[in-house]
Amino acid sequence: MPGSVYGVVRRRVAVRLAVGAAAVLVIAVLAAGVGAVAIPLDDTVAIALDRLPGVSIDGDWPASGETILWKLRFPRIVMAGLVGGVLALSGAAFQGLFRNPLADPYLVGVASGAGLGAAVVFLTGSSLFAVGGGLPIAAFAGALAAVAIAYLVARRSDGLPLTTLILAGVAVSALAGAVTSLLMIRSDPSLRPLLSWLLGGFSGARWNHAWLILPYVVPGAVVLLAYARVLNVMQLGDDHARAAGVNVERTKIVLLGVASLLTAAAVAFSGVIGFVGLVAPHVVRRIWGADHRFLLPMSALVGAGFLILADLGARTLASPAELPVGIITAFAGAPFFLFLLTRKAR
Amino acid sequence: MKNRLLVVVALAALMSLVAGLACGQAEVELAQTPAAPEPTATHVPEPTATPESGPIAVPTDTSEAASSLTGDPVYEPVTLIDGAGQEFVFTEPPERIVAYDSAVVEILFAIGEGHRIIGTHDFVEFPAEASEVTRVGSAFEINVESILALEPDLVFLFSPGFMDDLQGAGLRVLFLPSRSSGFEDTAADIRLWGRIAGNPDAAEELALDFETRLAAVKSVLTSVDAGPRVFRDEGGLWTPGPDTLIGEVLELLKLDNIASDVSGFEQISPEVIVERDPEIIIATDFSTIDTDAAFASLTAIKDGRVFRMPGEPLSVPGTRFIQGIEDLARQIYPELFP
């Protein structure tokens, strides 16, 4: 009976996703136990439990330990997970939408737009915004502006040709990137904070950042996941999708808009972190196949786990110094990706 | 079609406007120069960074110079080994110098020899007279053609990157690495440039001023055993280690740099800052550490001891360096430096 086969598949998918979610949770907990400053495990557990509602633990852990864990390390892990999940989810959606394995969340200009926004605010100084507060806003605005421009340029009266959109995105990226480079080269070496931001990192991650991006992340993720079945149909080509009753043009605009919004929110605080959005969906596709109903949520989980681990490396490998997390994602991700490419695709 | 074209044109105009705006702003507001030690600079062996191997000026036979009949003060030839290991001899002062280094521009103007400078790079902003000097490139790129057009008789470089190009074009190029540590040798640099420019007396006066004021700061601080723990935030939690110019100044001021295990400039872990709990924070305008809730429990924040100090002048080992030291000393020890 087809119905029961479908039920078995569904159950298997649900189990895999549950295992994936549990794995991310385990990674997060383990990552919380390690940091630039060593904090005894029992203190770590006590400090974490003490924060749970209705739990109060009497302990004599040092106040610095509580600050480090609660105000620095925990929000950092949460942000790394959120951003990794968002980038991977957006990357999977873009790869599906553009039917292009090279697509990543930055394809249509989000990264360079955000970079330009950040550079302008940073270099015009605190008179315009207080740096820190103003930089994420400008990065967010720059990211969305770049996508909007690419969209406006590529739009036709009868729809949105995706190839033109990609080309417009490439051109907008190049232009924004060139202006950013010009700003930096005309400036001077005190640009280190800007450079760190451009390379991506979670050194500045705090709880309020997580609260600020959640209103974008949660509804955005829900919308993308809801389009999984439509993305499956879209793989057959626009005409087939239309024949199957999909409103292709609306789908393009929704996916482009939502994935860009998600990516812009992620990039605003953490900077431009490469590789996660490209690789995580490919890993999932190679191992488990290309059904978007599974591909999208599993990519998010893989991206979250991967970026938490990468940030663990960023904050511990060069301790007491920080490494840009984008360097770690490329160092760890690229060889694994190459290895994966040598294996037969499913 | 027409609409789309309009969008593109408007966009290009907007971007160039933004670029122009930011460039202009950046030049005004960012008062640092390429002489600031870059993250990689400290990993490069620097033959002239230590006094033993520095650009030692060897007095040469003065008899030929003494035969000058012009009536001008006698020019003592200067011989030195440059950063590329080549012997360099000055038998007369260079008249048309392209000085690709903030500290050297400062020094030459301070000893009254700034008129010899005919070209420099984009980031040189001090002294005010230097703003009229022709610009021939940024710290990262150099315009060989515009340098050639200036017809200099000496090009001074702080990094060897463009040496081959310039020498290949037939120019006389002196390269001495910019100091990323060893600030006390600034006095020697001043004396050296005084001799090269043929004005050793003015240089001696300036160098003595540097040494006297430095000694005064040191003698006041002999009463301090161990100063407070300090964190220097260059912005984004980038901080100098002890092997940087500013790191050396912190040590001179008996401050206990919490980034003592950092080499050059690095972005330090926020966890480490909390654990080491600085009692004083010296921040640039790029720093947001005092408004970050995660750092609210630091002693420095609770005591309200966050000082603002720009990157300059303590990143350029020139004539303003001693003033930077004194200003910082006054901020941190107001009772010792009234």
C-alpha cells in the first residue's frame, strides 16, 4: 500500500531529523564546556542549571566564571548555531531555487552589500552611529539594498529570469566589493575591527543579538521550510512547475526575499562567514539525497552544528587570541567537501 | 528598459557619492599612519629594530668634506647599512626627498628640514605643513610614475615592497624598516636624520628633548612598584602585546598589560578579558567595551576608569611620541603628574 510506504519514509525522515537536532544539542553542550578560560565542569553545569526557571543552586563559583559562561560563551554558541543554521538553510533554498550547485546565500550580493554598509559606517565613524550599534544596522541595510538592486535590474515585465538575476547579483557584488576595497585602501591600518567583521566571527555575540535576529529567523525559516515541496517541483524546470500548478514567479520572489532577509540578519552581527551556506546543503544532498522536505531542515542542523564547532576552534585554537571563524570554516570545510566530491553521489 | 537604465545610473551615482563621502571622512577622522605596526609586521625579522643591529651611522673620513669652500656649515658624510643590508653613503644632504614614512616626515619638519620633502604617502597628516606635500600613493600601493616625475634624489621607504620597482627606475632608494617596537631608539632616528639632512644641531636638540622628557617620566615613576592591570582596546578587542610600541609604553608606565602573552596586535578573547579583570582600560574611539553589558563587571568599568586615547601618536615613533607618553602618564597617574 502506497500510504504505509509513505508513512514509513516520513517516520524515517522524522527520526533522522530528531537525531540531527539531538546531535546539535550535544555539540552545543560540549562546546559550552571548553573555552579560552578553563572553567571546571561542575561549575559550568551548576551555572547553567542555576539559570533555569525554578532552579536555584547554591554554589561558590567565581563571579567571573558566571559572566564568562552566561554573558559570553553561551550566547556565542547560540548565535553560532542560529547563524550556521540560517546560512545553510538559505544556501539550500538558493541552490534549489537557482538549480545551481554553486549557489550560496551570498550569490545575489548580500555579503558585499553588507560589507559596504559596515565599511561606510565604520569609516564615517561614530558621529553617524555609535559603532557597534550602527554597524549591524548598516550591514543589514546594505545587504538588502544590494539584493533589491539586483532584483530591480533583473526584473522583466513577464517575470524574473534567474540567470539575469545571478549576473546582476555578481555585478552588484563586484561594485560593492570594489567600493569597500577602495574605502579600506584609502584608509589606514586601524581597520582591524572592520577586517575582523568582514572575515566573520562571534567574539562580539551577546544575548540581545540573538533576540534581535530571532524575529527574522523563526518566521523566515518557517516560510522556507513550507516551500520545500514547491522547490522539489521547481527542480523539473519552470514550465513543469507551472504545469503542476506552482506560481513560479511568486515562488522566486518569496524565496529570494526571505532567504536574503534571513542571510542579512545573520550577517549583520556575525559578519560574512563563508562556506557554511555552500557546503552544508551539499553534505546533506550527498548523504541523504535531494528531497527538499528533508534537505532544508537537515542542512540547517548540519550548518548549526558545523558553525558551533568552527567557532569552538576560533575561540580556543589561538587562545588567548581569536581567529576569524571564516578561516576555520574554510580550513575544516574545504578538505571535507573535496573528500565528499571524490565519493559517488547518491 | 529606460527605467532600468535609470536605476543603474542612479545606483552608480549613489555609490560614488558614498565612496567619496567616506573617503573624505576617513581622511579626516582616522588619524593613523602606515607606520602603525601591522599584525604581520612583528613576525618579520627586523634587522634594525634593535639597537645592536640598527642603522648604525658610521662616521667616515671627514677630510674630503672639510675641504668644502662654499662657506656653508660642513656636511659630515653619513654612512649607514640600510634595511636591505646595503651600505649607503651620503656625501651631501638630499634636496628632493620622497619620504614614505610618517615618522621621518615628522622628524624632518621638526628639525626645520621639511622643505626637502617633495613627496609622501596618503596617510601622513602631521605636521600641518606636510599637508601641502605631494602624495604619491597609499601605504599599500606606490605610484612609481608620479615619483619619477618629481625627480627625487632620495626615496625613503619603511617597507621593502616597492624597492625593486623604484631602483629599477633608476632612483636612489633608502629602506629602513619602520619601528614596530623599540621606541627609545626614536632619539637615534632623529639624530640620524639630522645628520643626513645636514642639520645635526637641531636634531641633537630634539633628540635631547625626547631623552630628557623620557627620563623625567621614568624618574617620577620610580616611586611606583607595580601599576594597575590595563587593557588597551584598539577596537573590536584588538590589543597590543608587549612587543609593540604601545605595549612598551604601557610597560614604561609600570602598567600590567593583561595581554602580556599576545604577540604584535591580536584580537583577544573576551573570556580572557573577564578573567584577567583590567583595572584600567585605554580605548580608541572604535572601542565599544564600555557599553558592552558583558564587561559591566570589570573593575575598570565599575570604577569608571576607561580612558580614551587615539592610536596616534603612540603608533608613530616620531616627534610626537614623547607627548603621547606624557599625556597617557597624566591620565593614569594624575597625582604623580600634576
